[in-house]
Amino acid sequence: MDFELNGVELDVIKTAHDFAESRVRPRARDIDEQDKFPSDLAAEMGRLGLFGLHMPEEYGGTNLGYKAYVLAIEELCSVSMTVGAIMAINALAQECLVRFGTDAQKKRFLPPLVAGESLSTFAFTEGQTGSDPRAITTVAVLDDDDYVLSGEKTFASLAHSASVAIIFAKDDTGKVSAFLVDPKSEGFIIEKEIEMLGVRGEDVCPVMLDHVRVPRENLLGEAGKGYGVLLTAINVGQLGISAEAVGIARGALAMSLSYAKDRMVKDKPMTDLPTTQSLLGEMAARTEAARWLTYRTADLKDHNRLTGKHASMAKLFASQAANDVVDMAMQIHGSYGYTKELEIERLYRDAKVTQIYEVVSEVQRLIIGATLAHES
């Protein structure tokens, strides 16, 4: 891997950085406090090409690769994880379509998703599933030329703004299949938004499927092979979350350095204190390590060498780094950081979810360990 970013990648960073500073930063606190999805910012991201960085040109993307994708997410999440996570969530359906969609499905769904004219939601988790697809209770019954879906999904991000949903259900053979579902379909019920601790404004809702009819041609991939579709999407989702975590850590470090420089202790800036320098040094080292592991993982994806082990390693390490860094940032900010007056408390809340969604850290460790145990 070349550790030098090329000119195009630097342009991506500049575009995302300028957007983050001029459009997102002034709104970040309000998005969190009002818990309202920033639909206008999502549309702007589409116009800037941020949703298509890793997508093929034939569907409106720029095909710059997954490294460009994580670079943009990092920039956005250093200011607002809610805004940056929109890219990562939308990428789940994009990845499913690119890898498993028919030509007709790609032509229909990908261009608006890439342009930001529409968004997608991805619904796998149920009340009893956790990380186990065998526990799925949502069913898909074939009826003439339609599948009829019935069940409930607990966490569907971007639900109210989505024009297409990826739904996983068991067919009559008991195997999992993936479906492209129109959220406006009769029986597709988006329930009351869940109020989250962090990443507020992401429109996370339970979804009820009350005998929703889905045309047979909306089966995504092969019948009974939805678990493979899910794993492919999750690997890209974990890559996006790794970038989110790096962005949060970077934001926390920047806030801490700024605060410590301005905070005077016995007529000297707090940055002169050895304890503060020690914390800042540790924060910087962990952020940098997480950053380059994430970039390396994106490079593996660009070269079709990404495995579940690699994706799990990046997410496990980066999410832990983010939580450790924001914890140290809170120590630097002291009691003031624990108030709503300073924004470090928002990053403190946002960081935790990186260890939870798209498979919890405990399972990530098992995936890595089991893979190592079975490698020859």
C-alpha cells in the first residue's frame, strides 16, 4: 500500500472538509439536540458526489474507491457523526446492489442512491436476532409472482427518508433471502422513531411488515442466499464505522487541544502540564493507529482482498480507540466537559455506538479468533 494520498484523494478530503466546516459544523449541535434528520445536508452530499465515491461510473459514481469513501466519512464524522454516518448507512444498500443486483435492479435503484436523490434503509436486526441470522422470524411466502413479507425489524436507520429498503426474511425452506422493498408499499409500517443516546437525528425506527407484497423480480441475489448478501454489506458497513470512529477520535483530539491551549492554570496554558501532554500524546497515537488500519482495510477492499477478519479487526480497534480517546478528552475537559455547554459530551455519546452496531465488539473478537484458529 502506498501511504501517500494521491491528488484525487486529497481533493476528496478538501471537498468533504470544506462541506463539513461550512455546512455541517454550524448545524451539528442543533441536529443532536433537535434529533431531526438533516435531509437538506444529505441532498447536498449527493450533489457533491460523496455518495458515489466508490460506485461505478455507469451508475453516476466516480469510481474513486473505498479509500476515498473512508476519507470523506472521517472528515464528516470529525464534525458530526450523524451526518457522516448517512454515507455509511446508504452504502449498505449500494453494496448489495452492486454485488448482487440484476442489471435491471442496478439501473433502477443505484443512480438515485448515488446522486443523493433518494436514500436507503437496511433492515436485518430483530428483537431476538442479535448477530444470529438463524433467529430471524420475518418470513417471505411466495404467492404467484409476489413474495409476501411479514415480521418486524427493530432498527432501520434513515427509515423515513428511504425510497428503498433491503429486508432480510426466511423463505418457506427456512433459508434467508434478501429483498428490495418499496417503503411506500401497503403494509410497510414505519413506527415511532427510537430516541437514541447518540447519533441523534438518524431516523432510526422499528419497521412492521404486515403482509407486504414484493414482486418476485425484487429478490436480491439468489433465493436462500441472503446471508451472503448480508455479510458482504456488513463488511463494508464495518469499514464505514471504522472511519466514523477515526473521525470521532480526531474531533475529540482537536477539541481537547483547543480547550487545553485556552485553559489557563497558574497563568500558564493547560498544555504545559505533563499530565495533559501525556493524555494528548496517547490520544494522538491511538487516533493515528486507527486511521492507518482503516485506510489499509479500505485499500484491501479496493483490491478485492477484504475479508471478514480484516473488516472486524478495523472496526474492533478503531471503535475501541474512539471510545478511549473521547474518555481521555473528557478528562482533559474536566467538569465542564460533562455539561451540555461543551460539545465533547456529544462525541462521548456518539462514540459508544461504534462498538455496538454492525456486530458488537465481543463478536468481532470471536470472528477474528475463529478465523485465525482455522487458517492453515
